[in-house]
Amino acid sequence: MLQVSTISELRQWRNQCNGKRIAFVPTMGNLHEGHLALVREAKKQADVVVVSIFVNPLQFAANEDLASYPRTPEDDASALIKEGVDLLFRPGVDEMYPRGRDAQTIVEVPVLSNVLCGASRPRFFRGVATVVCRLFNLVQPHVTVFGKKDYQQLMVIRLMTEDLGLPIEVVGVDTVREADGLAMSSRNNYLDESQRQQAIELYRILTAIQDCLLEKDVYHSSCEQAALLQLAQAGFRPDYISVRRQSDLELPQADDTALVILAAGWLGKTRLIDNLEVNLNLAG
């Protein structure tokens, strides 16, 4: 696996690909099995695979965990070598934003970026869209792979790619979970032993809402309200639980059947998110 940290090295490598189909997996490192599932899907989709590791400061607010975000560069590189990745791009902040963060051209996806996680983290999706768009232009992949665990992020990237006319296929991969159902996340490392046990309640509550929707075969906000209470009783500080349309994350109408349940909440200082897709027309 070739490891590069500069744009000039990346471009030199890219120019030597000779028409090969390129798959790209952007990450912030501290890789776990969820990330590696994206890499394996990328290998199925293309001839060569590029992974980036960059902890993007533009998507962190001043009170968030940029400084403490877990960084494991040696372990990450070893894992990617084992997976047969062709190129690891690991730039520094100055390489990505040479004129400084405040002077960086911003990419923003309106409306979709302002709800759910975007309402709680108003700068987050603007930072994600900006860095991913820049990485897309640098790597120039044919296909990119994102996890469905960050469902709203996946939707933002798909919409940005479509709106800007980028010739990149965006592939979503199902959430990888621990044996007890907890969605794999780098931020799980922040949880102490007691919080780790509490954390599984998030997925349990999502499945309860799923059962509620499938039983009634229709969306009803009462499922959300009961779930918020259950989340609080489980020790979380709830942010939101919301049932939305899979296609655009708008609130569902009476005849919508392809839904997704999205949730976020804090355990101590750790914010966890998760989601479940539900298809009502498959009920029964």
C-alpha cells in the first residue's frame, strides 16, 4: 500500500491509474470493522481502492471533540494493508486548507443540512460537504462508499454529488453492529463500562419503533414520543428521535412506505447516533 500525505503525490499516483476504475472511502481514522466493511465493498466496486484519513476541523464546533478525537495512525495503516488497499491519503490540515480554514471555499447543501443532526450541529454538514467535495476533486474516483450509520451524511453527499454534476456513484453500506446491536463508531471509545451497557438501549428503542410501525402499517408520531421517554429513562439525554422518508428525510405522508427511523442522544459527554430503515409495504 502506498501512503502519501501531499496533493502532488496523490495526483502523481492518480495520473498513473491508466483508466482503472477507482473506489474511494473517506474516513477520519480510528478504523474499526465498520470502516473495513466499506473498504471491502469498495474492492468489489472497482479495480483500485483509495482511503483517506483526515480529521476535518471544519465539521467540529468550538465545544466539540476535535482535540480529543481518537487517532490511531499505525493501527489504521496496518488494517488497511491487510485489506489490500492501494493508496492511503493522509494529509495535514495545512495541505487540505492551505489558505486557512476561515478562507476556505465552503460547499453547503441547504435544507437537508439543517434538520436532525444539522439542527444540533449547525456547522457539521457544511464541513462534511466541503471536505468531501475537495477530496472528490483530488482523488477523482468513479465510485465512493459511505456507511448508512451516518444516514443523513450519506444523503447530504448524494445530493451534493447530484447537484454539482459530479460523475461519481455513491454507494451506501449497511451499519455494522456489535454482537449486542450497538452501531460501531469511533466515539464508542469514549464510553465507560456502565455507559457501554446503557448504549445498547438506543438500538433496542429503534427496533421497538420499527415493530410499532410494522404493526400499525402506518407512521404515527406517538411512536416517537414514547421512544423519547424510553431513551431518557435509559439514561440518555435525548437529542431527537424522528421517523422520516428514506428518499429525502422529509416527514412522511400517509402513503409513504419507505421510512427510516433516526435517533441521537448523549451518554455523558458522548453523542451517539443510529438509524433503522423500515419498509411498511413489506410488513406481514
